[in-house]
Amino acid sequence: MPMHAERRATPRAYGRSTMNTLQGLFERLLGIAHYQAALRHKAHQVFCTPTHNLVPLEKPACWRRPARIQRSRRS
């Protein structure tokens, strides 16, 4: 058995082009995340915010309509 320990192959340091590629991918991922967050915010505004006052509709429609026929009292 040799006296020196065998060296394991160490990964080569990333080159500049690889780092630029990784940086570009990371920026694209962040851009997608920001875009999805903006879409989620817009969807929340559209679908979760009531735009109409629905309180008057709680009364039945027959009670909201004016009477068409007036009673006439015969004396």
C-alpha cells in the first residue's frame, strides 16, 4: 500500500460562462416568480373584492317591487 493517500478528483471551479448561465437562469426564475405573484395579486383583486352592494338583494324580490294593483275600498 502506498504511503500517500489517493487524492479524489475535486470538481473543477466553474468557468465564467457557466456562472453567467447560472446567473441568467436564476434571474429568469426570479422573473417568473415575480410575474406569478403579480398575477396572483391581480386575480385576488378581481375575484375576492366585492364590486356590488348585495345588501338590498337580501330582501325577496316580491317585497322590493312596487304594488301594481291598488285596492279600492267600497263604502
